[in-house]
Amino acid sequence: MRIVHALLTVAAVLTAGSPTPPDPGMASDIQVVAEELGLPGVAFRVVAEDEVLEDVEYGVDGDGAPIDESTPFVWGSVSKSVTAATVYSLASQHRLDPSGTVNSILPEVDSVVPGDVTIDDLIHHTSGLPHDVTELDVWGRSERALDVVPTLDVTVADRGPFRYSSLNYLLLQAIVEKVTAEPFADVVARETGVHTAGAVTPGHVPFFTFPRSIDTGIDSAGLGYGYLSGSIAELSRYASTQLTAPASNSSDTVPTGSGTAYGYGWYVETLPDGTEMRWHSGAVPGYFTHVALVPERHLAVVFATNRYGELDADNLASAARSLVLTRLGIDEPRAAGLGLYEIALIGSTALAMLLAICVTRTLLGFGAAPGRWALARVLTALGAGGLLYYSLPALAGAPISTLARWAPDIALLFWILLAELAVIAVALGARVWINAPLLQSD
């Protein structure tokens, strides 16, 4: 039970000072979602082209101040539609050609991107670039995307099929910087009216279900794919302008293979009642947003919260979608039951407790003879540790240092499991070595 006590102690210490979840009270579905998912702060708006139809700010930011219409959130991949709109605007001014090749503007990527990949491929995620997180979310990076491009080291698949990758939009940011010779944020402000926030308060990641504060950094080379930021007022104003904007209403889309299409930074979906909805979610460690456009109804819905961990994705996406569809009069139940986060957390904690029992028994029996299968058990513990060490990063698609940002509790349990397996292997190995002379004399 010591391991359980240790985990709970660590959780209590590291979550100290985190905002208290909102008090149950009013019957707003926004508040219900915030309480059920443990969201410290939420901002939500429904807007038309020229008016705000619904406005809810709830909870607190990372500094404990009440959420209001000026509280900044990091937009995550909602930034992609802003980048696409910027590229569309530059194309309409004949400053670039979407059908032109990437290499014709960025010869720096000759060794990375095949010569037939076009700017349009980047916009629609059909370039073949992988979603390599080791090249993304580099907090504190102050370089331009144009400076980062020559350092990319990725393996590109065949051009053509939809393959979501934020690297496409890193390259789009670099193209904008190259064509305009201006800072990306300045071009975005001029072409789309979006003014990115200079700083944000800490966000939150789940840590043993509690919201743990995380100082979400800004990646200057990643503004184009995920690090634009702004208040609910800024985000909803942008969404309202996109209801009639050419880029966001473009029929130039590609199938994603999952029942939707993808256009200029938006997924395009036909709802059960025949209504077309364009939407995108965005996430970085600590922040989640969701924006939906329904042009034929002159309606945009915007949701933002200051909590996000990668294993929270399904629950947050389902909740945001449900809030949107409710405003459209469509009843689609939210995902129920245990989510991926709860399953992973419960499974990892149970395994850590089981190994803690094994560690205790191994240490208590240190003076006893090792038994005939002791060496096999040593090899099993070493093999399990090696498998865990190499398989979890492979399954997560990211090194443990990156996973620690998106799922710090799972990363902590990973190191605990490795430590337990190491203790078992060393203790059993020592017993075998100490008792070897006795076994030989027998």
C-alpha cells in the first residue's frame, strides 16, 4: 500500500494551488460539462455575423482570476483555419499560387518534401508529411518557421491521400514568412483581423483526475498550426467573420476517409438533418478549443477551456460537439462510461500496485533461497522493463519527455513501473548470486 500512498501524496502536492472546480449551481449545460469533466475555466459563445446570441464565461484561469471575455486561451489547431485564410488572402492578391510547388518558394525543404508537393497539398494535408510530434510543440522556440524548416528530419509518405499533419501548416507559416518578409503574426492580423495574444496564463493537464497547473509555452514557429491565442471575444469575432469568408466556405475539399471532408483548415460534415457544418478542434497541453461554423444558419459556436491532456481528447471533443449540436436542435448523446484516460490511469495504477506487492515480497524474502525459477524471473523482469521502456513511447508516438506534458500522471506511472521492475530484477539477481555458492555445494 506504500505505492498507493505515495501516488496520492504526490498528486496532492502537485495539485495544490490548482483552481477549485466550479461550484454546482445553475442548470447551464456549460456548467454541467465543466463540473463533470473537471474544467477549471470555460468560455462559450454562440454568434451570428453581427451579434452575440449566447455568452457564458465560467470558472477561473490559471492564476485564479475569474474567466471573462478578455481571458486568453491558446487555440491549438483552430489556428490552422486562420493560416489557411491568410494563404487564401495572399493568393487572391497573386502573391502566391496554391497550385505552385512548395519547393519553388522554399528550396530549403528540397531534401524533405518531394518536388511535386504543392501549397494546396499542405492546406489539405495531402502532402504525405507525417504528424511527427518530435518536430512540434517546442515551447519557448522563438525562431520563425522559416528558420526551423531546414532542420526538419522526417520521412514523407506518398502524396495524395489525406494524412493529418501539423507539419503541413508549419511549412505554410514558413511560406507566408518567405513571401511577405514579415512576422507571421503581423501578416495574420492584416489579412484576417486576428490579433494573437502575447501571453496566456497557465493551463491545466489532468493529474490523477485533478487539474494540475502547467505553464503552457508558446512556440513561435508553431503559430500557423497551433499556437495562435486570444480571448473568447477574439475567437468568436473571428468565427463570425468566417461564416461568409471565401476560404472557410470553399468547396475545395478532400475526403478524410472518416465520413468528413477537409477544406481550408476545416473539417466539413453533413449533419443528419442535411445541414453542412464546418468545424475544427484545437489542443495543446493545458488548453482545448472547438469552433463550428454553420453558414446556412448564420451561426457559429465557440468553446474554449483551460484544461487538456491527450487522453482527455475524446471526452472533451464529445462534450464540445454535443454543446454545438444542442444549439442546432440535434440530439446526439455524449460519450458515456470510462474514457481512454480513465482506462489508462486505472490500468497503469493497478499494475503499479501489483508490482508493488511483488517488490515487497521479493525484498522480504531476500534472505531465503532464490528457488529454481529465480533466474527466469530475473530475465522476465528485465524483459518486461525493456519492453515497457521501448513500447510506450512507440505506442504514444512521442518520447516520454513529450508525454510528460500531455499526460504527466501516465508518465509518472511509467517511471514507477520501470523502477519496480528494476528493483525486482536486482533483488532476485542478488539472491541468485549470494546463494550461488550454497547451490553449488549442494
